[in-house]
Amino acid sequence: GFELEEALYSTAPIGLHCVDDRGVILWANWTELNVLGFSKEEYVGQHVSSFVYSDKPMDQQINQHRHSQQDQHLHQHTDPQRHNHHQQQQESHESNHPINLITADDKTLYKEILKRIISGNPIKSLPVRFVTRSGNVVYLLLDCDGTANFTSSAGNSNENSNGNVQQTRYFRCFTRDDTPRRIQEMSSNVLFQETNRSLQKLDNFMNRAMCQM
């Protein structure tokens, strides 16, 4: 189980979620849940990419998803009874699993993050954007040391044909507020732009002075 995480990280000052090799959230602490506004039932068991920020409006993505599914049904099912049966199965599946509302770039990013983590490589202070339950964007920094942990009582663990309990590999991903870094970055950009403008003015002044000599 996640007794160690419960004991050490449940109310830690930084967020934490544990993901398996597929990117499914197996456990999350209250800090991360409170930041995002989700209950444990809404958050745990979903793919982490389901909570990534998207540049597209949610309504637009839902419509695109539904139109894509409808087109597939029209091309794949010519028999009305088979089509209706497949549609009922699809609607049941969609009601149990939220639509993946992220852009291609976000998908690529999290695919690369997951590949790096499960290969044992660390992630350090990677800027990520999550969406709260109310639809607001939060800027976070993601950290993971790439160390695999194992649990024998996760939801998708079971016994194999030999009667041995199969262990589930998971990774701890820590999240923290990215606001201080972003403020410093914006301040540095403003300072850089002001310095360039000052140097440009000085250069123009020197050119005029040289022309008048």
C-alpha cells in the first residue's frame, strides 16, 4: 500500500502524486488535492495528463472528440444493431472515463516525462501547467528522482497463475508552486528589455554626436 506516503507526505508542504508505468495516478497527498480542488475519488485512478492545461477551449475539444467518435462509428458499423450496441458501449465508457482534454504538445511533453521517469532518469524543476477543478490554471514545478517503488496492494495488483502477488511499480512526483520563479523570470525579462532600450538610446546619441563633429 501507500502507508509510507500517508505517514510522511500526506500533509507535506509540497504536492505529491504517485504514478505507475502508464501514468495513472495511484495516490496523491492532500496538499496537491487542495491546490487543484479535486477529491481523492476524482483524482486517483485517472491519467495524470487528464489534469494538464489545454490552450483549446474545453467545449471545442469535447465537440472534436465526439465528432471524431461519430465519424469512426459511421465508417466502421454498417449494421444498425451493431452500431447501436457499439454506441451504448462507447457512451458507457465515456461516462466512466473523462475525455482527455489536452493538446498534442502537452501529450508529447507528458509522454517524454513518463519515458524519462520509468527509465530511471530524474526530473528536476520542470515547469508544468495543471488545471484546477474550477478551470483555473496553476503553474507548478515537477520533481521526480526516477526511483521506482513497489506496492502489492494497488488497485491493479493481483495474483499471477502461480499464486504470487504481482507488485506494481510506481514513481513519486512532487509538485510545488512555480510563482516565485515566474516572477523572477518576468522581472529579468523586463530588466533586459529596459537595458536594451537604454543602450539603443545611447548608441543613437553617440551617432548624432559623431555626425555633428
